[in-house]
Amino acid sequence: MNPLNRQWLYRGFHKRLIASFGKDTADQIWDEAGKEYRRILASQPELKRHKGAMTLPAVALYRILTARGEDAEGLLNAHGGDMGKRFARIIHVLTSFPGVDRLVWRNVDGVMKKMSSEKLGYRSQIVSEPPEMYGVDILSCPYHELAKQLGNEKAVLCICHMDKEYSQGFRHIRYDRNSAVSEGAGACEYRLRFDQDKD
């Protein structure tokens, strides 16, 4: 069985490949990427437990698509963006229940600190606290670090695209990220504000 079929974030990418290249070519790419994924883990089994391990399927797909002369970055980024939009719709529904938006905002600092903790492989710096704005600079991200280590830095941009999209789903919480480490910046600058007018 292709190990990529067990990767929840990337399973739907096979459909994008079919739409772009037709079923036979898509199946070949998917099969080759599954073998590449296995090769990566066979040569470095410790990566399976790496905090940025969600990057590995993207790296495998990126390598195979690039070797075939295809726009690996564009295809993966589009998939990440689409996945993010799906999650944003779910988040929007959940935060539309009365009081949930304010509950999320009251706890935003704790949630963001946990999501960007050293325990998860991040290095971060808080730049502002609510009530005006919650701001955190992510100085180092485990997904980016692993993709960089494997020599395929651009493969991780799909996760950044997903992140940027799903964060738009919070009702009454405005999210801005104007820079990303994976795009060459010194930090991913997350800025969140409560905004009653944002649906």
C-alpha cells in the first residue's frame, strides 16, 4: 500500500494530480512519490518521529514532480490553500455559535503559545498581548527546518498556504501574517486582533 494514502493532509492531492495529468500519469507520480517517501524514511528512520514529519510527504511529492519537470511548488501550494479553505469553513461554523468567538479570543494567547511552543519544535517570541492585539514572531518552524535539512525548502510552503487560509476562518478575529520564514523572512509574523465587524 502506498504510504501517502495514510497521510490525511495529502491524500486529496492525488485528485489534483488526476485533474492535472490524467489518471495514468497521476497514478505513476503518486506511486513514485510513495516510494520516495519510503526511501527517505529508510535512510533516516528517526525522521518519522521528527516534529516536522508532516513535511515528508510534501518533500517526496515535490522531488518527484520536480524530476518530471512539473510545477511542484504551484501544485502543492494550491493543494495547501484548498485544504486551508476547507478548514476555514469548519472553523467559521464553530466560531459562529454565540459566545465562541469571544471565548477563543479570551484564550488566544494560551492557544498560540501552545501551538508555537518549543515542545512542538518552534522558537517564538511574543511581541504583544491582548486585548489590543496578540502578536507572535515564529523564528524557527520544525516543518521549514526539516524541509531545509532535506534540501527541498520550497516543499513546505504548502503548509504555510494552508495555515494562512484556515486562520481566516475565525469569526470576529482578524488574522494577518505578512512574512514567513519559509519565504526567506527572519520570522513568521502572526498578528491577531478581535474585530466585531469581521464575519
